[in-house]
Amino acid sequence: MVNQTFLITRTANSSGLLYHREQLLSLEILSPVWPALIVLGLVSNTTNICVFVRTGLGDSVTILLLSLSVSDALFLVLITPTVATFVIFHFRADWTWPVDPAITHTLFYWPAFTFYDFSSYISVFLGVTRCACVAMPLHFKSTFTRRRTLLGIVCLFGLAIFLHLPVMTIFSIGWRRDASTNFTHTLYPVLVTSGRQAMVKVNDILNRNSLPWVSFVAMVTCVALLSFKLFQSSQIRFLHVSKPATSGEAKTSSEKKTSGEVRTYGPVIPSRKARHDATITTTTNNNSSSNNNNNNNKLSPKDVRVVQSVVLVCSIFIVAQVPAILYSTVRVVNPDFDHGGRLVNLFGIIAYVSLTFSLLNATLNLCVYYNYNSRYRSVLRSILKVK
């Protein structure tokens, strides 16, 4: 994600450093994409919220997906001033700002990424609950009840707020006389920071390195386990479909009646062949019953679709986290890869890519829900009045 001071200082002190031209080119290409992603993401998450509310919060997965959509929508709303400042600063460098640009760029930045991190916590919770459903299907509903799921979401939100307090409490609005006007009494609102360096260091350790790596490893583990379960379930279905029919199953009722019974004027007496067929049928039924008992733990088609959607949502989160995790880790080991360092322009390029991936992460879930959730699809069509 983008460092909060990078935009304001980039044109002043980065032109003589490495990767300056590449940094400007990346901003030229990516910055027009950001407003489009924000609009698309707001439409997408608003649609998700309407569908999940209409569907009803009857299970833990729906509650988590609704919470994820609300958190993503709030992230997109709060990051809009930062993105707008980027775009204006790059394409209209001579723009006269009515307020200090740091206010629009930075003031809502940390609250925005508080909700972004909250979304990552929900995604991890979602992956863990699906793994638990696969591991203990008989006890899942009694363990992950609606009440416990809601309590977990509240605790995760409180954790996100608590962990971001160091950087959300260092900013305030101050007033400064505007030297560009002829009126000495005109005051200009500016962003004032106190203890910024120490608090940002704490935030880097907690929210940009430690917890993202924990979340990333947890999500990769969940996706690996769920993907293995999907593969295992598909193999079971393939073997079941490809298994040849036994002689007892191949018999039709007419064949049985013709070959297995000798009709007389008295009671129907089964022939020797009929008794032999009955033995085969009994053995086949016993084997079939044994196979059913062995396959009781395989996923139903509905569960397969749910697991597939969760795997895709988690995979989108994993891919979106890669740039932020990499550059946050490099910042720790290489001080030049930061604002004020020799590689500040390269840092800016990775930061722009990371912001793009963050916006995509908050936008693409509707496509997953629509393709893998039949109930979501039917409710959305009913809302749009599409047959």
C-alpha cells in the first residue's frame, strides 16, 4: 500500500534518483485505473450487501461475506480522497488547493487501511471456518453458530481499531496563515502530526510485517487444505461415475421376471437361477452400502460450490497481499527502499502496484459469488427482475 508521505514529496526530491522515469510512467498508467476500480468496487459491494441482506443471515458464511462486503465498501469510500489527490497531483500539478493536500491525502488513509486490514482478518476467519467445516462436518454448525460468528467479527473489528490507534491518533487539523493571499487574516487548514516517526515504526512492525505474514501463511494453508479436499472429492465422484454396473444392477424388471421366475398354476416358485441372482443382488447391495458408509464424509455438490467460492475469494486476497508483503519486508532490511532513500522511486512503483491490487481485492468478489453461488445468482436476478 502507498506510504502516506510519498506522493507529496516525490516531485520535489526524487527526480535525480534511480527509476524516476519508470516511476512516472507507472503513475501515468495506473492512476487513471484507480477511480474506475473504486466506482466498480462500490457498485459491486453495494450489490453484494443488498443480495446478502435479501438472502437472510441464516448461516455463518453469509454473515462473514456480508461483513466482508461492508468492510470493502468502507475501505473504497475512505481511500477515495487519497486516490483523488494522486490523480490531481499528477495530471494537474498547478492545481490550487483550498486546503493542505496532506489533509486529503493522509487524513483518511489510515482509517481506510484499517478497514482493509479488517477485511483481511475476515478473509482469514472465512478460510478457517471452511477448513473446520471440512474437518468436522458433524460438529461445524454447533461450533460456528451465528452468535459466535457475530462475536468473532466484533472482536476482529476491535482488534483492527486497536492495532491502528498508534497511527490514527497522531494527526490533527491546524491553521496557518495563507501566504499566497493578500489578506493576512486568511487562515489555511493544514495537517499537523505529533510523534509520527515512532508511531509509524510501531505500525510497520505490527500491521505491515508481523500480522500480514501471519494472515498470509494462514490463508495459504487454508487454500491448500480446501483445494486438496476438492481434489479428493472430485476423485471420489469420478470413481463412482466410472464404476461399471454389476450384473445384478443391469437386470431390468422384465428380464428378472422372465429369467428368474417359473410361472405355474399354483404359487410362484423361484428357480435356481433366481436364487443365484438374489444372492448376487444381496452381495451388491451390501457392497453398495459399504461404499456409501465410506463416502459419508465426501463433499456434497452444494458444499463443493461453497468451498470453491471460498477458495477463490481467499486466493484473490493472497495475490493482492503479495506486493504489500514483499515491499514491507524489503523496507525493513533495506533502508534505501523507503521515502528519503536512494530507491524511493522503485518503492513508489511497488506502492502503486500494491494499491492497484488492494482495489482489485475489494472489487472482484461479486464475480466469484455470482458464478459459484446459485442462491446469490437467483436473488440478484430477482432484484434486477431478470428471468
